[in-house]
Amino acid sequence: MELRAPNLYHTFITMGPRAFAILVGLLLLFGGVAGLANPAAPSHPKVEWALLQWASNAAGPLARSLALSGLALDDRVLAVLEVQGEPAALTAELSTRGAVVMDTYGSLVKAWLPRDRLLEIAELPEIEYVRVPYFPTPLGRLQSEGVTVLGASLFHAKGILGQGVRVGVIDVGFSSLTQAIQAGEIQPEAIVWKRDYSGSGLESGGPHGTAIAQIVHNLAPAAALFLARIGDEVGLGRAVSDLVAEGVDIIVHAVGWANTEFGDGRGIVSEIARKAAQAGVLWVNAAGNHAQRHWLGTPRILSEGWAEFAPGVSELALRVEIPELVQIALTWDEWPRASSDFDLFLFDAQGELVASSESLQAGYAPPTEFLSVFVDPGRYTVRVRAKYAPPPVPLEIFSLSHDFSPYVPQSSILPPGNADEVFTVAAVNLGNWATGPQAPYSSQGPTRDGRLKPDIASLDGTRSFVYPQFLGTSAAVAHVAGMAALLLSQARQRGENPGPHDLRELLARWAVDFGDPGPDPVYGYGRLNVFVEAVRGERRFLRPKDGVARPGEDVEVEITVRMPSTQVGMLELREILPEGLFGTVLDRGGADEIGEGKELLWRWHMLLPGESRTVRYHFLIPSGFPAGTYALTGTVNSDPIRGDSVLRVEPDPSPSQIQLRCIPNPVRVGGSVGFTALAPNAAQIRVYVQDLSGRLVFDSGWHPGPTYQWNLQDTSGRLVANGVYLFWAEIKIGGTILRSGLGRLVVLR
């Protein structure tokens, strides 16, 4: 009999990391659920429910599920043993009891255990718990458009293809990899390293990893790809250790691990990702597709022990359209060892029990239950029952493949996406890329301990070799990994070597803010927006043409930008004015987004090869502005703008003896104020008002006489806000224009 690791892709699993045992006394309040649980069902505080079912009843449904998934073979079962101390010291002891050790990682031992020695092995003092291996959930809903939409072609046109960057893809399967290479979707020389940690072969387990690798390769075709197929947390730990040793720069993990923690980034899988980040690896992870497949809260426990998810609602309803697998994960806030005991049940539309998970939590087991069962089409309900009297305990439930109702989208990110050291990616569909909203299934933050997640939103709904439409945060995270590889390659070509923290900061800083202003738990810092030094702009001054201005004069600037004929994608123009100047856009040039103030912004989401755009803006040199030479600094996709950039401000003419009276001062919003020039023979007056940032609020234009009455409306006819304003006036006396000094006006509510 050959013992090998099974294919755990969408098969029976149970989850939950363990660190140490706490034995506590439990007050029995609720007995077994009458008519639901097997009255003869075995229990053991150090062995998971599914393994006990297999050991006691080889013909039972859970035993059959283990066999179908490859976890059970004849009279042996593949299990993970959580041990104290070094696993190597236990290997010989296990062998004498008929166990066959397959692999180890940290304090975990993966081994085939004989049926008749299962409980004997569990009683070894070095063993804390025996369970089914965890398994990963791929986070996909099933030439990438992302190359164009995200601007990767701009990098390619400059010869930045990901050279010198190593990207590790850790996934559940790479089926169709050979076919993708043969079709030219992935160049064979790009794959420099590949290894199977599942025991079932690299090109098995589905094509999810192949789709991820293709997107990364499309965006960064010269990056070296390292492919690792994993089937459980032991394989994940081994794969990460090897990839770190190989010197990978980026790890992309489009996978989530339910029931391995309580959403705070402290579980075993998050710890594996954390070690990679501490070794200098940028770990990018999909947020998950579980916004509509998640419930979180502290339920009220009814008299019979059932959890009430909402007033009058003690079940979560889901619908199955075709015969398929239903997988439900339950955990609660008592990590790492539970003293409260909850059980998990699935009922059909007639109220008949379909499946249950009833592990014994008695100080050894983690706070988890998991059920997995193939069902026919129909309506099903999920229920939770407290077996022992708990204090109010928050529960979390994930459905891994079906939406249910009611659901809670908040804090629905699967580990390790909620780890602080991981860069976590939400999804915006291709059709909504310019404006949003996010994909409705995209998991949301914050983490259970209140940290911001996700970090950024990226593109899904693109085509791939294996998926006609690749939906989900898996596609989104692959695009982030590819663009990060281009950024790192570009930096290294300049002689720089940014670390993972630097890359995260750069991606966050450039993101286009979506949703609520500032970072939020839906989009993170915003939509992915990466720039390359590829586009040039020309600037010229329209007035004054010589670039010389005096206080009180207006300066108008025109900038023309053009997308090179070999490039296509997003273009962003930024213009930064000297301190004390405030710019206002006159012509947006068809930009999708603009910004005004000290820093002006124009952003076009898509320009085709050879397209050009012209924009105009102006600013006022305020009275009293220091004389000198100033630079207008601007960039187009991070490249400096060429052309006129020097502004010379000449000294402010000495203020005349003209005094300007302002009455009343202060004045209330809704009133008016009168300006009077105390000068003989004043023929005309022109009044200027600006805010404290230097932005011109009002220009009266020339009016006859020495007085002007202002109704506190700005140049667009809107009432000004309360605050402090600066004012001055120009006076025409004969053929001479004289200027008053600067005054201060207070506007009250």
C-alpha cells in the first residue's frame, strides 16, 4: 500500500491552530441535541470529531467523505498532530505505533495513523491535539486586460519587464500549466523553479494557480516565477521556507484559510506569512470573496441552546442550485483552546438533519467546528447550538462556496489577509474600474482588532487562459503582484532596492481614493494606480509671457501632455506651486479627475497611443508676496515636465499713502461691507479679497468713485464662509493706478 498526500482541493477539512492546552472545568447546561446527534457518537478531548467518526464507523458519511478526499486509505487516515517540543523527537515513537510520518513543520507533524491506534497515539503526553489537516480555499469566483488598464504597457515600452525580480506563486493547483506554456501564454524560461508540497503532483488540484501565474507573467514577463503547490498548512510552511531561501522578492497567495484564527492575524497561517515578510518578502494576499458568505456577532443563546443571529432568526439560509459541496466553518473568540462548546448543523428544507460537526471542546480543542457535505439542489439552513453554558462569546461563520442570509460583510477577510505584515487586495470589476463600486463579493475589513484591511483594491473580471472571465480577489491580487514586480524592477535599474515596506507605501500613496474619503475598510487606500516614467509634458506661460509678475497680478499657465505612440493607459499630471500660491483650473482638458490648490491634479483613466491633452490653470500673486525667483514643479506619471518653469516675482510697489477703510469690520454672513478709498480725486476703485491661503475670493472689477459696497459673495455668486480674509484696492487717479495697503476682514456667522 502506497501512502501519499491527498488532493485537498475542495474536499473535507477541519481547521483551527493550537498552541497550548488549558484544561478547565465546564458546567454542563445543554445536553446532546435530541434527535440530531448520534447518541453513540464517540468523544475525546484531544481528537477531532471527524477522525473519531472515521475510527468508530468506517461506513459512516464522514468516513466516506474522508475516503473520497484521499484523507483515508484502508485502515489509515492522514492527520496533523500538534505536538510539544521538536517533532523529530516524536518520529520514532510514532513509528512504533504504526504511524507513517510524511512531513513536519514547526510544531506540526503530518502522518498516516492506523485506525486501531488513533486514540492510543492521541494519549501520548507530547501530543496536544490530533486533527484533519487544514486546507486552503482558492479565492477566485470561477492576454489579461490588466496589461492595458493598469498601465503595464507603459513599463514594457521603456524596457521594464520585471527583470531581476523573483515572484513566488503559492497555490492549490497548477492544472493546465503545460497547456498554457504550449499555447504561449507563459514562456517556459519564465518558470525557473517549481515544486509540489501536496504529494499529488504540481499540475493537479485545479487551474487556479496557473491563472495567477499567467496574470503575473503578462504584467511582468521577465520576472522569474517560482511555483509551489500546497495542500495544507504543513506544506505552506515548508514552501515559504524554501522560497525565502531561494531569495524571492514577492509572494502572491490568492488563497484563504478559514477557522485558523479569529480574524486578528495571529493564527498559524498568518504567522507563516509574517515570517516571510520579516525576511524581506512582499507578501500580497487576496482579501477573499466572502462579503456575502460571512456572519459575525455575539448571538443570544435561546433556552434550548440555539444561537439567535438576529431577532427571531436562529438560522442562516443558503440555496444550492446544482449538486455540489457545501462547506461551513464556525469559530469563536476563545483561541487557542476553548472552554465553551458549540456545535454546527446543516438542515434541509424539510428540517431534516443533513450533516453536523460536534467536536468536544474541553480545554484541548480549538474553538472551531467544520462541516462539508455533497447535497442536492435546494434550500438549506445552518444552525449553531451551545452544548455547554458559555458567557456571551462572539461567533464567526463562513460559507466557503455559497451566499447565505443574513450575512455580515464587515470583517469578512480570510487569513492571512488580516495579518498586519500582509498587503491585502480587494476587487473592483473591470466594468466598474473607473468609478467603482467594489465587487459585491469582495471581502471587507476591518480586522477583528480594528486594523485597516484591505490595503488596496485591484482589477478582476479579466480574461485568462483557463478562465474566460477571472472573477474574484484572486485575479485582483495577481495584478498587484505583477505591478509590484515592475515597480521593483524599475527601482533596481536605477540602482535602488526598496524593501517590502517601501513598496507597500508607494502602492498606497499612489492609489486613487474610492469610497469614503481616506483609507476605508472596503477599498483600503483606494484603487491600484501605478506610474512609470514614460510621458513628457511641455509648459508655457500665456500671461505674462516673460514669466515675470508682480503682486496683484494673475498668472495663467498652459500644459500639453501627449501619450507616446507606442504606449497606452492611465496618465496623471501633478503641478506643485510655491508656498503661498493657490491654483484654480481653467481648462480640465477632458480629465476624469481634477484637483485644485497648492497642488493641482489632472488624471485621465485611459489615453490611447498618440493622444494629447491641453490644460490651463491660473493663480494670483497676492499683495505682499516676497520678491524672488520661484520654480513651478510638475510631473506626468512621475516624469518632470519640460518647458518654462521659472516664475520671477518683482518687488511689490511701495504702498501709497492711500488708506482703505472697511466698515463694518467684523461683518456677519448675509450682511455687506463698504470699502472707501481716502484719496482726493479718486476716479475708480477695484477691490480684491483673498483667503489666508492666497486664493483670490473676489475681484470687483473697476467701479466709478472712491467707494464700493460688497455683499460678501465670491466671484461665482456664493456667500463666503465665515473666517478671516485679506483685502486691498487699486485706485485710478488721472492716468495713474495706486495701490492701498493690505487689510484684514473678519466675517462672522
